[in-house]
Amino acid sequence: MSLVDANHAIEAFLDAIGEAQAMADRGKVGVDFDYLLRHAKELLDLVDEEISKVDTVGNRDLIVSAAMLREKLERLRGTTSPPSSRPNGALRP
């Protein structure tokens, strides 16, 4: 994999997470939603693997972006977890 491939993985992640967000907004969480979240996580894992091979100083933006995307994924996962598993029973993290 290369940084170009990492960029493509980020673009695919954004597509998957956008589709998953639309499903969550419509209340259509289920098998397809879970698949999209797993796929998005796998894409970010690929990006993280590539990032580990590059100069951290010269690719700081990519590193920060990947971390922010992982946070976005975790927030989306949190919107569909049962209220009892969220801090203070919050509706959304």
C-alpha cells in the first residue's frame, strides 16, 4: 500500500461512513449498518498501517486526519448503542 492507496482508503471510508450516517438518521440500523461500520474500521486500519511506515513530521496532516476519522466512526457507533451503555444515558455522545 502507498500513500495514494491510503488516500483512496480515506475516500472509501468517507463514503461508507456517510452512508452509515444516513442509515442511522433514518433509524435503519441493522446488519447492513454494522457491515458499513466494520468496513469503515478496516479501511482506517489500512490507513493506520500505511501511516506507521511514513515520516511522521512530513505527514502530520494525514496522521491527524486519520485520528479524527476514527473519532467520527466511534461517535457514529455510539449513536446506535443502547442508552444504558452511554455515559449518563445520553442520547448522543
